[in-house]
Amino acid sequence: MSDDGGIAFGKTLAVTCDVSADQRTARMHLPPLQLTGVRKPISLYLDMDAEAVDELLWRLAEVRMRMLPAQKRN
């Protein structure tokens, strides 16, 4: 999978999204998660086909509609 760069969410969360060479799947790599009692952080990867990406976008759009508007910066 080729790296298309990261997306920074806020100041602490960075997510990378890649598309496979055959353009049939996408991989979302979330920041490492540190669990209590586990020495090393775990890596989280979500592999999705086009249908799963569409479903994720649809659900995120629904959640966003229920949220307050984004604050404007001066």
C-alpha cells in the first residue's frame, strides 16, 4: 500500500489512510494505543473495501449533523 500522508485531528491524533496497489481496499492506521499492563503500544489498522468506506463516511456524516457547529478561529 502506498502512503498518501497523514491527517492530523486536533493536536494529538494523527491518522494515515492508504489505498492498496490494486485500488480495491483502503487501510486506516490509527495512532498507537498504550494499554495498561502492556509494555509496548499496539498498532491499529482498519482494512476496508469501498462499501465499508462508504458506510463509514455515511455514519460520520450522521454523527456530524448531530454536533454543534465548529468554532471559528480569530
